[in-house]
Amino acid sequence: MNIIETDNLSKNYGKNRGIIDININVNEGEIFGFIGPNGAGKSTLIRTLLNFIYPTSGSGKIFNKDISRESSSIKELVGYVPSEVKYYSKVYVKDIINYTKGFRKDYSSKEIDSLIYDLEIDVNKRMNELSLGNKKKVAILQSLIGNPQLLILDEPTNGLDPLMQKRLFDILIKMKNEGKTVFLSSHNLIEVENLCDRVAIIKEGRIIDTLELKSTVIDFGRIIELEGDIPKDFIDRISHKTLSIDDNQYKFIYKGDIDNFIKSIASYNIKNLSIRKENLEDNFIKYYEDKEEK
């Protein structure tokens, strides 16, 4: 079942870029990543899906409900964390929690208390007493009140320390295991790689690819940096892609058997050698560079 689906969804700001002919399908029970550089259209898509701004053309559905005509009933099933968290400065955290409860039909006070404990939230403080990270934790708590079936997160880890990031990830994995769905927009490609089942890449307002991360990660090679008295034609033969050459220093992607690689360079004079696995960040940056070269 598709929880989110769009059909050529577009938002035109005139001279400023919006989103153009967006077609995505987010499956029930998956964590779906959404990545792209600043200004690519990530937040615009999220705000359009949630009916905070109106599409110029195209359409979208969440839970098979039209994002424009049935937005109120959609919001009853969705939790949302914006990239920039803003609250009235004098409001107490406990009042924000109680206010949020008023919009939710199905919530558990016990679960809310557990989240307050896990996220280390001081409910007796005013918002102007909180750091950015603590405000973000309040927003995360709000999004989880009422047992949402879909969680939409726009850069949720901004301002969170590593411990709180891990606790948030544990919450997201628990939601997935319960059959719920997460739409995660993030600049942190390591967290996307570790958490997400699929990821869509957006550039200049358009989706340029959607990747199945499990199969993509399997296809990752190794990034090798090598310095030594080695002929260039040897590097050309064994490398999947050469990244840089500077005198006797080579950087390339290798996708063969690593034992064979070690044996193949054993007869050469090697000064330095570094080997690490490719990750999503390597491929994301490379993908953008490749597209811009065309």
C-alpha cells in the first residue's frame, strides 16, 4: 500500500525554484529518505504534501486522501517535525504538550511520560529557556503524540547531541517494526544510509533518482588511495573508476576481490595505502558531480 504518492506535483514560485513534476511513492512500513542540497526543494515538497502551501499543478495523496481537499483528516494520522522549530517564547513545555493532546483522539499519557523521560525534556521550562536542541526534542515529542501512522521529519537531528540522535533513531526503528511509515528528509547521509529502505534524490526541484538502499549498498566498492611506483596503465586495468591521479598518487574505486588486489600490488614498491568502503555520501556527491558534467 502506498502511504504517500504524488503525480507530477509542482509548486512554482515564479523566479525562485520550487518543485517540478515530483513523482514519488512511499510504501507502508518503510523509512523513506529524501536527500538533496540546500534549496533543492525538500522542504517545499513537505510543505506542499501537508497543505501548508498549495501546489501549482499535479496532485498528491496521503493514505489515499487528496492532500488539498482532505488535509484535515490526513493531519489526524500524521506527525510532523519542521526543519526550523519556532515557539512562543513565554509558553511552558507542559502547556505545549497539553495543547497538542487537544488535537489528538488517541494518545497514551503513559507513552508520553515515557517519551519525556527518554528525550530528557524538562516540562516546567519556558521555551525561551531552551536551547535549539531542547526545542527540537519538544517538536519530536509533539509529533509522536497520538500514535501517528506516518511521521514526516524535515532535518530532525539538527541541534541534537549524539545520544539524542540515537534515541530518535531507536524510536523510528520501533515505528517501522510496528508497520508505521517514516518520511525522513536529512543532510546526514550516514543516518539515511543506516536507517532508510529507499531514498529519493532531488536536485533543482526535480527527483533525479530513487535508490533501493540495500541493493545499492551491496554494489558499493572500496575507495583506495595508493602511493607508490606503479604504472598508470595498471591502475586503469584494476580500477572501476579513477578519481584522481597526482604523480605516483592514485585514488580510485575498486570493486573486485580485495585479496586479489593485495596480491596484485605486492610486487610494486608501495609507500602509502588506504582502503575504505564507499558509502552513500561518496555516491551522493559523485552523483551530483557526474550530472553537472553532462
